[in-house]
Amino acid sequence: MDRLAIDFGTSNSAVALPYNGGIYRIPIERGGDTLPTAVFFPASGGMRIGTAAAEALIAGEEGRYMRALKSVLGLPLLHEKRLIGGQRRTLAEVITAFLAELRTRSEAATGLTFRRALSGRPVHFHSNDPEKDAQAEADLRACYLAAGFEEVDFLPEPEAAVLASHALAGGARLGLIVDIGGGTSDFTVFRTSADQPEIIASHGIRLGGTDFDQSVSLAHAMPLLGLGSELRREMGSGLLPVPRAPYVDLATWAKIPFVYTPETRRLAKDMLRLAVEPEKIERFRDVVEEELGHGLAFAVEKGKIAANGPEGTGEIRMGEIEKGLAAPVTVAGLDAAMAPHGAALSEAMVETLARAGVRAEEVQDIILVGGSSLMGFVAREARALMPGAEVRSAEAFTAVVDGLALAVGRG
């Protein structure tokens, strides 16, 4: 047994093995089945990953926190050297170090040596860009090899999820996997029998939970930091809108570490000098100067989850920026922020059914997979398109790694 199943996700990762005809999820963090795909490079000392990385950030340790690393695969940003943890590194080297740590922990937990990997991958890393898509897989393969694996194969994540969850449908039925992860949304039409599913067609788009967070942040949190306000002109009369780009970067998990530059700090000071609403721009300046972006992103994520819950209301608490500062998030506000994403998901599901040659009314089961599939609008979009289908939930965070382990077991 030298082949390890790895679900390297945008938000969370997991590893597993086939065991006695079933699955053994390797506890790679405090007995948990998954760990956050996050790293922290302290000013001195070794890299920390998972929950330990977030704890270091929250504790205010000096260093660099990074999340959503998978989203930069296939982009030039992956190979640009940055000062991280006192050394100039590329994000490819950071991903390699993360994968190497997964391998080391898996070997320590099992006593086995893993030379090969079966990794999940989205159907498309990048929507409608075959060249970037191919480059992203090549980048990820190179990271696995640099992490010490001698061989790596890939299986589309929704097809792995079919292997793990098709039994939820029961009998000979036609189903659709809806796998909404942190960075991508993937779909697979399958037909199942009592023992073996048949993959009919798969499709995917570059849209996921980090995009949902970004939309909530831009709609609810960033206006309190000056987004949407105006600046006086240096010369002449009239007003100019505050530039949107730095707020978009601050609301994007993968780009937050790169907001803290001398250029952005100068921009914040210039904006404050010309601001019509200086109290808001001052908050933006403080976030950049004191590097509070990740704390804000966590607050946005919590507010989103609360508004999606049974109470139907949440709050983005920004007391770290200014005492008592908060932005309410209602169901109506959440639905408005998610509306473009719902339309994109519905369009992608229609495309998946078309590729499978299947009519919406023929689908009998919709199986939701991935942490972001727990957002209420995802199920609503699926039901609206396929009202006759049963909507079922698989193991949201482990269906993909479970399917990968089953695929390893089949050889």
C-alpha cells in the first residue's frame, strides 16, 4: 500500500486509504478527518498548517498567513517570488511544502511509505480556458512530485464523489452530483445500480465558496471601509469614485497577503487625504497598515454562515478594526449578493445535462457535495431546474476523498 488518496481543496484538505473494502480517513489534524488548506509562516520557526495556522494568525503572531492556495494554479502568480516567512518563495513552493506535510503526517499516522498519489482535481481549474486548465494540472503535478511523490494521477472531484455517494440514490436511478467547493463548482450526471455507477458526463466552472465570501464582503463589509464613497479631485471641481480594485483584492482570500504593499499603503493615505467620508477610508487604511485583512475575511465568512442558518440573520463583526463596528447580514441581503452566483450555477447545471443528453425532468436524484453546497441558494437553484428530483446531502467535506480512496482500492 503505497498509494495515497488526497483531496487537496481550496478551503479544506483530506487524505484517505482503502481499508477492508471500505475507507480509512487518516487523522492528519487532532483526530479530525479534514484540515483547513492554510499555512502560516512565522517570522522565525517552521511553517504551520491547518488549524494551527489560523490560531497563529488569531493570536497575533508576526508572520504571513495564506489560504486558497489552489486558486493560483495555472496563473503566473504561482511562480512569482515573494518575501514569505523571511525568505523569498513562490506560491508553488508553498503548495509543495503543504503537500509534503500531508505526506509526512500520513506516513507517521499509518507507518506506511507513500510513493504514489491519487489526487482529486476540479473538472476545470479555469472556466473556458483550456490552456490555463492544462497548465494548472501541470503545476499541481509538479508540486506533488516536488513534495516527494514519484507518481501522481488525477480523478475529477465530482466523479470521485459519485463513487462515495451513489448509494444514496438507491436502485437503478439517474442522478446529478452538485459539488460546490471553495474555488470551483463541479457537476456529474451518473446512472447507478446496486453495485456500480456509470459516469455519463461532467462539467465545471471556476466559482465556489471563496467567491461567495467575496460577494458578501463587497456588499456588506467593504462599504464600511469606504467602497462606494467618493474622493475630491486633486485639481478642479467634482468628485471621483473610490477605486474598487484594492477592495476586491482585500475581499479575495488568495490576494489578501499581497494587499500589504508600499503602493497600497500610499494609495490609502492619498485616499484619506481626499476622502469625502474620511472615517470610512481611515478604516481601510488601518486594515492595510495593521494587516487585518484575514481577520476581516474570517468575520465575513462567519456572518455569511450565520445568515444562511436557521435564524436567517448574521453579523460581520469588525471590532478589531474599530470598536463596536459591525455589518448586519440578512437573508434578503445574502440572497441579493448570491443572485449572480445562483444564475451561474443554474447555467452550469443546464450545460451538464446537455452534455449528458439528459432532460431535467429525467433526473431523479440531486446529491449535494462540498462545504459550500450547504448554502441554501444552491439547493434552491437545483430544485428549480429539476423539481421532480430528490435532493440529498452526501458527506459534505469528505465525499471526494472517500471516493478517491475507493478508486485507489479498485486499482
